[in-house]
Amino acid sequence: MSTQQNTVTAGGSDTPGRPARDMQLPECGHWSGAERRHCRAVDSIRLYVIGHRCPLHTPAALQGKPEPQPGPGWPVFRQEQCS
Ligand SMILES: [Zn+2]
């Protein structure tokens, strides 16, 4: 007799590859040297090259420049599609 062992561990309990999102909302990562803390604002956070920033701490705002306005070819409502 041959005992064929099928060791298939297809358990549905463990789902690898699941991103750990929705655990933390994006917050402004601007470091306020005067207050010695991060801004950590969560309203109207947008992702810039330097990271997530609130409207007060965008790269343009920090340089005293007006925000770049959406123009032709610029994605007006750029949503982060997480699929
Ligand atoms: Zn901020």
C-alpha cells in the first residue's frame, strides 16, 4: 500500500501580500523647528515629491510662492487609486 500524502497548505486564514494600508491616514510631515514637532495636519493632505503636506506646508507655500495652478495637461483631480 502506498500512502500518498498531499501536504497542501491552502489555508484561507493567512492572506499574504495584503498591504497594511488604512491603518494610518496621511498627515503633513512638515517639521516645525520652532515648535519642535511635526505638523501632522490631516486636512487636505496631498502627496508631493517631498512627502505628504498640508496646504500650509506645500513646497510652494514654504517658498512664499503661489500654488501652481492646474493647466493643460495637468491632472486636476489626481486620485490615488489603490487597487
Ligand atoms: Zn503642515
